[in-house]
Amino acid sequence: MGKKTIFVVLCLFVAAACEDATLSRYEPDVTTEIQGVFCTEDPQEIVFPVKILFIIDTSGSMAFTDPEAQRALAVQDVINEYNSNPGVEFGVIRFSGSSIGLTDGFTKDPAELDDAVMQLREADGVTNYRGAIGQATNLLSGDILGSDLGERVRSRYVVMFLSDGLPYPPDTNRYEDIYGDVQRLMQLENLDVGEIRFHTAFLNSPDTPFDVAEEARQLLQNMATLGQGTFTNFANGEEINFLNIDYTSIQRIYTLVNVIVTNLNVRAGVDNVLEDSDRDGIPDEEELADGTSPILWDSDGDGCSDLLERRLQFDPLTADCGCIPPITDEDNDGLNSCEELWLGTARDIYDSDRDGIPDGVEFKQGLNPLGDDRLDDLDFDGVRNGDEVQRHTNPEADDPLVQERWAYDYSIVERGVDDASRRCYDFRVSNVQFRPVRETPDQLVGTNLLRIYFAEVPWDDPEDYPIYRMAEVPIPVNNIPKVIRISPDDFDLFD
């Protein structure tokens, strides 16, 4: 989703006149207060992918236990029920002596699914559980690793395993090995998957000897327990029905974890706040001293910012960053794809280390975007890193004067939970400063850009990756409002 910008004031003069107005009217002690209301996400409006995988026994005994191929009809019923949901996809595997994937991974294609369901009517061969679970593990791992991390962390995989008897041949289908296979499948959750559930069902024929049926039932029930799923026993010709399984999307109630206001054109120094015209994280006076451009965030045009090249000890005036086009910022976190490659951060996640501070903000402030260092004190000045980022002071310098005079002041008051299960907050951030800056290729002279970030996490899983709402406010320093008011609609969603 694109960034939303709130245009408070637009400079209507030509560039030169605007610069004169800025320099003549700018008052260095003018500060702004930001006021507004913020609401967390409506659980009904966030789409979480659901991938449903059917593993269906088509061994020869199915010709007798399920002569009308109800198994195929049951799969079709689930597809008919959920395929209209944009977040749901299906995979189908049939197994006998060997396992065959009937879909190319997960799909919504009606023709492909119809063909897969038709093949579930076949019945021949033996019942190789391990081959089926192994194929399912490969399918899931391929899908997981092929997904963007932002999608993966909120994906739910629902596996439905149906059989009518004991596995065969027994020497290659030992129960302890089958349990190990289920556990390996479930360990795919460690790849930052939202959830995996492995459900089982037993189709019990009246002709099946009691002791055999009881052994198969117990095996399948144990598999479901290991898979944190449910077990269903379809006995004595009972209709097969998979609609009792929970296929709904994961829904989470979100709570606020962090609020950050920053002026991208103002950098906190040791005893003052300084202008940063190109918003690259280096004050203009340092760029002029070093010979880099104060109006170009990437002086040599090689795709890496001057700040990154300085940190990596590259030459910011020589194209030596090695970026390969296209260079994009897929997650809108303030770091482009080449910079994220150099830093090792995730190109599709706003906050790689889940600490409530966007990767781009952490990088510019000198913190580690790959490790939660909010509670550390990088500069040993007695103020934690996370507090310095929030208050817009300098985490890399002992800065008592900046802390005393220029630190932002926050007030966050929760209103309560509304009818949509959203938590809403009144917020106020005061002592926000501005500095006159040069005109750059993408901004008018004298314009400062404010960003307001709200980080949210599921209330029941505070260690999950946060999602962010962010608003942008450009402010011409020749006409600084005393109060900037923000509404919930002014924020765009990033994750």
C-alpha cells in the first residue's frame, strides 16, 4: 500500500522566492505539537492466507469401504464452500503404494481442482502413510520457503489426512517413524509460519475386524494429537464430511506496542539539532565537510545511501556499492533492496528484528536492525536506545543538552475497545522541532517531512512481527502550524 501524505501547507512561490521566505520567516525556537487519534487494526479486515491440503487414501481397499467415492465429494464440498474466499488456496495429494500430488502446489484454479477431485475416485494399491506425509512435507516446505516473509508469518496451513486402515507395508511404515514424520512436518512452523494444523480421519468399514479398526483409529488419533489437530471417526457407512474442520483465517486483536514521531530533515547532534536536507541520516554540515552532496541521499548514484557507504567504509563518491537494478523498497521501511542485502535485513518485512522500530529508522539512528537493542544504552548516557529513538535524541552520543531542550514529549491515553475490537488511543507529541533545509530533487526548499509510526502486535502474541501504520506530514518551515491534527484515516498500513 502506498504512503499517505497529509498536506498541511503548500508553498506557492517559485523556488527562489520560497527560499527567501523560508530564511526570513523561520524562527528557530518554533515547535509543533501533534495531536490525534489512532486505532489498531480491525481483525475482520486483515487478510491471512489459508492453505488447505488434503491427503486422501486411494488404496485398493477404498473400493469396498468407500464404493461411492464420498471422499472425493467431501473434498469438493470444502472447495465449493471456501474457494470464493480470496485468501484460501487448496492442495490435493492422493496416496496408495505411492503418493501423487494432484495439484501444482496450492491453487484456486477450478479446472485444476476439478481434475484433482476426479482422480480421488481411483482405488488401487497398498496404503503407504510415510510416503504421503513426506510428499506433504515437501509441498508445504516449498510453499513456505517460496513465500515472502510478510505473507508467511500470517499464513495458516490446514492439513486433512484420511485413511481407511493400517499402513502397508509395515516394515517401512513403523508407527514411531510415522509419528516422527508428522513431527517433522509440524516443525515447519519454525520457518516463521503463522500456524500449521494436521487433522486426521478414519473411514471405518463394518467389515473391518475390531482389533484392526481400533489400532488404525488409535494411530490416526495419535497423529492428530502430534499435529495439534482433530481426529474424526467416520464409522459404519457414515457420510464423510470435512466441513467440521476450522478452515477460517487466523484473526488477531491488535494492541499498540510503540509510537515514534520523527522529522526526517532534523538530526540530533551532541549539543544541538541539525538540518539534513536530503534525509540520508547525515547532517548537511558533515556532508559539506566530507565532500558529499547535502541534497542527494546517494551522492555517487550507485544505489546505496551516503550513510550506508560511510558505515560500510565504502567511498560515497565512487560507484562501488555493487547494486543490481531494479532497486526498490518493497516493504517501504526506508531501506531499498540493495541496502537491505548489505545489511542482512528482510526485504519484505518492515521490522526485521520485531522490536517495534522500523528497519530504516534503526539504521539511521545507529542501532542494530537485526537485534532487539531497545533496552541497551549505546552511548552510555543513561538513556535507553529505544527511548532516544522515540524522543528524537542521539543514541550515538552523550547529549544532555539535547535531552533537556529538544527531546520530544509523548502522551498516549487508551480510549478503550470499540465495536470492531479495535483499541483506540488519544496521542499527543510535543516539542517537535524544524530546521530550514535546501531544495532537493524531490522536495521544495524549506520543507521538513514528519513521519508518525504506530507499531502493533497481536495482544496474545507480543513476540510476533509488528505491523505498522504510518502517516507523512510535509511542513514548510516558513509557515509552521502550532498544532498538527491526525485522524485514523491518515495512516497507511505496512507490515
